[in-house]
Amino acid sequence: MTVLQTLKKLVLGETWLLPLGVVAVVALSLLLQSALGKGWDHVGGFVVLAGVAFVLVLSVSLSARPR
């Protein structure tokens, strides 16, 4: 499988890893927001972006492995 085919499968919802990972990132960001308070205003977007990018890369790498 190519990376584009794997990415298409992830976007179209043929795996649960990506949606569950995004939910985990959002839940973790809500916990961090309450812990950091005002500091979250400066770093919150970067934390969410890094978390979603990490989940996407992890999903693609796990799906692209030969079985």
C-alpha cells in the first residue's frame, strides 16, 4: 500500500485509531487547559497541533506496515 492509499483509508474512517487518538488529544488538552490557566492561551494551539500530527503519523505508520 502506498502512503496516499493509507491516508485515504484513515480519512474515510476505515480505522478507529485516528478518531480515538484525536479524542484523546482533545481530552488531554482540556485537562492541560485547566492546569495551565493563562499559559494555555500561548501554547494551547501548538499542543493540539502537535498531538494531532503525532496521532496522524502514528496511524499512517501502523497502517502502512506489511502484515
